[in-house]
Amino acid sequence: MALRHFLLYVDHAAVLKAKPVARMAHSIPPELRWLFPRIRPHLRLHIGSFLLVTAASLLGLIAPLCMRRLIDSILPAHNGRLAAMAIGLIFVSYEGRSILSACGSYLTFRATQGTAVALRLGLLQHLDTLSADHFDQTPVGDLLYPFEAPIDEISFFGSDLVPSLLRAATATAVAFSAMASLNPLLTVVIVPIIPAFLFLRHRCRNRMAGQADVVQEAKRRFSRFLQEHLNSSVQIQLLRQTRTQECVASQLLETILSTQARLWRTGLAFSAVSNLAIAVAIALTLAGGSRMVFRGMLSIGTLVAFYALLTQIFEPLTAAVEMYSRAQRTFASIRQIRGCLEKHPTVIEHKCAMPIDGKSSFEIVLRDVSFRYQQAAVVVRIPHLTIDCGEILAIVGRNGAGKSTLAKLLARLYDVDTGEIVIAGRDIRHIELESLRAAVCYLPTHPMLFHRSLIENLRIGKPTSTHSEIANALAAVEFTKPLEAQIEPSASNLSTGERQRVAIARALLQRPRVLVLDETTSSLDPASEERILRSIRTSLPQTTLVVVSHRLHSIAWMERMIVMHQGEIIRDSKSSVFQTSDPTLQQLFSSM
């Protein structure tokens, strides 16, 4: 019983001891708790900067003390040698302090750049894990903006935060010690100013934080507009909307300017009120010191030295004011980056996921599948669908019938709401995404090509492709440009049809087990489309080919055709034979 009471006492004591630590951690702003782990890798640079700043602060003490000696004893004694030595020490104090501060700033710069690189890379890596729905719902401008000013501001603030705080603490402690040694009474006069300074800082914090968030939102809106405008500049000119767009840009920029001005006005007011405390301290020091000089209680040199030390105290405190003002803008950037990093993919890899067995039959089975894309009215419902290994399947239907959604579900760009999709005998949610992406190749209507040479674009999917394999793939899609040809940004030097041909050739080089073409041949003329589709069948005889198309002529030869309407399969040539001359099918295609 006694042992039990003792253990309970120990547990209670441990809890009481932990509470102050927990309260202390809770009192730290969440933005700083997020930032500290990201600046920790550059700890050596921060330590080096702190040591240099500390040395600079110590050198800063030499000048006031030398001035005191110069005024009180050396000049009255007309001692030229000592005067020269004092002046030399003052010179060394100022120049050495400048050099050491510059070296500390360089180390801060190095830490800043390292933090910025790590933040940008981490954000990019996180975005790469997000699912297709996030990129469908988020404008490109919103995706790009966090990589720019917010990360620069966060990295600079984060790298300068520790040195600035240490600089302020060290300089204040050293200066206070020197002032106390010169005159304890005048030093006591300064002490009440510090709580007043901290109180004013606390009062302005919430207001500045809210205004900083408004500034970030205004900048993000302009970034979104600018991205959309630049991507559609030619269309804007053709629609004669340049003046309208410029007016919108002007309004957005004026909003940014007004929100920034409001934030700066708040910061200036905060600085002015905070500096009032500094001015009061200086005035009190000079008034009290002058009175003591008049009474013979203080020498003029000591008063000058005390005043110089006082300015050294409030110099880091003033910098701390500016650091705090900037911190509110930085915290807004941190909240924005945290918001990006806290987004989770909707398509996640199961903890027990395994790679596809390459020897398995790639039969595809959909069972009781149901899926609604965002707030779309059409729900894809497929009670049962089997696609045999190596089969050629065409999916047709009106716009909005669910054809592309079904194609994306096969590639697991989205996860079904209910039911399951089985590939090679396994639910695709239990297949490693890397393995699934290698086996199932999905090509959209507008495939992406990169600003590189043609051969580099072709080898993205399979870097080990030989020149012979590349030549065969290009021949299959009837593309004749030289391999060294440079593809311009957004593939602007290629027609839409040529982009589709290159993307199909790249897919052929990967030799996937399942190839899904989501209207990837829509920009080709009907005869070329049919030839290329037949060529794909020849190049990949064992691959399951799923083609979403609007043109009956190009797919009439295919082994199997399913018709979708309002998210459901209403006709399947495998279960109910119908010809391309079927009136229902002809009516369907005539309406597409």
C-alpha cells in the first residue's frame, strides 16, 4: 500500500513538473514551432553567426568606455599618446564591429538560401504526392505562388530569427552590465521601459496578423489571374478583351497596394509608439544624468558613455520591433505553406500494397463500382464489367456520359466511392502506385510535352530506349521530325495532333500492359487516327487497349464497343451484338 501511494505521488509530481513545460510550449506561436525544425539543419551557420555577433557586441563596448576615458582624463591632461591610443581603439571598435557583423550576415545569407531550397523542394515533393482532384480544383497560379515570395520571406526570417534574438539578448545583457557598473541609479530608471515595450508589442500582434493574411490572399488572387491571363493571351486578343483584363489586373494590384499600405501603416504606428518608449528612456537618462553632473555626482565622460550604451541597448530592441513587425507577415506566409503541406492525397498507397506480378493475366474486372466526381450531377455506376487481357475496347457516349471518368478510374487517378476495380487478380488499391503506373498507361486528350529535345521527351517514360526502338515508335505514329529537334515551352512549335503523336510514341516505348487513350487521337484526321490505332495494336499485341473516342469511323473495326449514358453502360457489343449501322448508335454519334 505504501509503495502504491509513493508511485502515485511520483506520477503526480511528474505531471505537475510537465505542466509548466507544456504551458511554455503552448505559449510559443504555432508558426514558430513549425519553423524551428526547418532551420535546425543549418544550426552550425546560426552558431557561427551568433559568435560573430557576440564578438561584434563586445567590440561595441570599447568605443563608449574609451570615450569616457578620453573626455574625463586624457583630454584634460593633454596626453597625446593616450589620446591616439584611445582614438585607435575607437576605430578598431567601429571597424571590427562592422566586419564581424558583415561576416555574420553572410552566414545568415547561407542559412537563408539553404532553408529556401529545402522548403521549395519539400513543397514540390509534397505536391507530387497529391491526387489528380487537387490539381483539377486548384488554379495553377495558386499552386505556383507559395514557391515565390512566401518561401523567400519565411527562409530569411527563419535564418535571421535566431541570430537577431541572440544579438538582442547578448547586446542588451552586455550593455546593461556595463551601464550598471557605470551608474546603477540611472540603470534602474531604464528597467520599467522594457515591460511597457513588451506590452505594446502584445497589443498590436493580432491586428497585424489579420492584416498580413489579407495581404497574402490579395497576392494569391493576382497570381491566379496572371497565370490564367498569360496562358490565354492570344485568346484574349482575339476576343478583344485586353482592356477588360488590364482593368481587372489594375483592380487586383490596387487591392494589393491598399492592403500592404494598411499593414505598413499599422507597423509604422506600432514602431512609432514603441519608439516612444525609447525616446522617453533617453530623455530620462539625459535629464537625470545632467542633474547628477550639475551636482558633481557624475562626470561628463560617464554620461556620454552611458548614453552610448543606452543607444546600444535600444538598437537591438528597435531591431526586435522590426523583426516582430516582419514576423506577422512571415507568419501569414507560414500559415499558407502549412496549408499546402497539410493537404492529403485522396489516392493513397495501402500499407500492404504490393507490386503487380508481371506474369499474371491482366484481366480487368469492375464490381459494383460507384463514383461521383466532385459535385458532378452524373454518377458513374457500373455493376459489372470485365475487360479481357489483350482486348481492344472502345468507350463511346455523349459529352458528360462518364467516359473519361471511367478511363481515369482504370488508371487510379481517382478511387471509387464504392465497389472495386481488380487488375491482375488484385484490387488496384492494394497495388503499389509505382507498379500500377508502369503497367497501366493513361494518356489524356492534351498530353504534356516538356521543353526539351524530342528524344529526351520520348525517353522520359523509358530512359533506356534504344534509337531503333525510338525509330519504330515514331514510325508507328507517323511522326518524322528529327530526334534532336527542340520542343518549345508548351510545345508551341507542334500542332495538337503532333503532340498527341509524340505522346503515343512515348507510351509505346514504355510497353504498358494496359494502354488507356482518353481521346488522345481526337486531333488527328479520321484516316490517320484509324491507322495509328491499328499500328498500336501491331506494336503492342498483348496490351489491353482502351480507347475513348467520339468518331465512329475510326473505332468501328475494334473488337468490342461499350456505350455510356449518364454514367452507366447502356450497350455492350460483347453481351448484345450490334452493328455500327444500328439506328440507336447512329443517333448517338450524330448528337455528339
